[in-house]
Amino acid sequence: MALLDIIILCALVRLNLEMKSPVPCTVIYVVVALFFMLISGLPIFAMLVSAVTYAAMALLFFWALIKTKNSAAWWVIAVVGVLVLGIF
């Protein structure tokens, strides 16, 4: 499951490079995460709490990628963010 999350995040990072706003990539990530949580059979309350947490973390991640575009810090944020979001 973590490998699939990392692949999805890498695709969203590429999409984020073309966009001016982090919101579309965040929404896509949260919808995909909710789909996987729904398949796994988590309770509704746990899904909602997780979705809010994922949305906050993903929004911060994609926003930081936009702000550090064309700098060396972008790579650090991209690698660490994909690993952190991919594991959780």
C-alpha cells in the first residue's frame, strides 16, 4: 500500500509543478486516500479524522513545493514529503 501511495504522490508532485495552486493536488490525494480507507473498512469517524489530517499535511506539502520551486530546497521537501505522506 505504501508503494502505491508513493507512486500516486510522485504523479501529484509532477502535476503540482504545472499548477499555481496546491488545492487540486490536495483534493485528488485526499479523495484517493478516502477511497483506500473505504475499501479497508475503517469506521466513518476514523476516515473523517484521517481525511482532515491528510488534507492538512498534503496542503502544506504541495504549498511548500510551489514556494520553493526552482531552488535546492525543493528536492529536500519533495523527497521528505513523499516519504512522510507515503508512509502515513
